[in-house]
Amino acid sequence: MPEEVLFKSESNQSREEIASYLRKVADNLDSGNAISLKAGSESVTLNPPARPTFEVKAEREGPAGNMTERSIEFELEWDENDGEEGSGSGQLEIE
């Protein structure tokens, strides 16, 4: 499925700085507020519905035989036309 990137930011941050960004997103989700992302002249504001699909993915990447890069991706997804909740694959646990 094609995609249009509305906003992208990538930079090295300390664990504490990343936690602060994630807390702000969590606070906005908790209170039902929109989430505004800004970096330089780029910005976007998104308002997730009450029950978006939440995807968590852990990956190992890199060229064949040298897959040394690890990542954790957190994604909220919803259809902006209907806001219907997505189906889940089971209860997520994060420890």
C-alpha cells in the first residue's frame, strides 16, 4: 500500500530525552488531546481516535551476514475516514 510521509524526524537522543518525548505522547493520548510534531519548519498535528490500532515491532536489520542494527518501533494506526478500531493479535505486555 502506498504511503505519504507527513512528518519525519531522526536524531541521536539520550534515553532520558526519548522518555520525555514518549511521556508527552502518552499524556496527550491519556487526556484525549491531539499530538503535534514539530521540527524546524516541518509540523503536523494528528488526533488519534479513542481506539487506534497499536503496533509494536522489534527488528534486527543490516546487510546479509551483518545484521547488527536493532530497533523498536511503536506505531498508532487508524483510518481517518471512519476511526474504527483495528483488530488485535493478543494482549501486549511491556516489562
